[in-house]
Amino acid sequence: MEKSKLDRISALSRLSRERALTPEELAEQARLRAEYLEAVWANFKRTLDSIEFTDGEKA
């Protein structure tokens, strides 16, 4: 995920602590969070897919 999007997630989070977010900001926040979670899960899946199981014997 691009740094600019991560920065925007942080900015919206800070704003939400100061005041109520507008409906547009809430929608943007939800979209960006969903995109972030998708990227995290995709990275996690790639990590798991790269694991090779062995029976403990050296080849």
C-alpha cells in the first residue's frame, strides 16, 4: 500500500478524535481501511504460501 494512503488513514484517524467526520470522510476512511486490510491479508497469505513443510529429515 502506498505511503500516501497510509498517511491519509492516519490523518482521518486524527481528525476523528478532534471532530465528527463528514459522511464523505467516513466513506473514504472505510474504503482505505478495507484496502489496507486486503493488502495485509494478501501479504500474510504470500508468507504462508512460501512455507515448506518437511518431515524433519535432512535431504
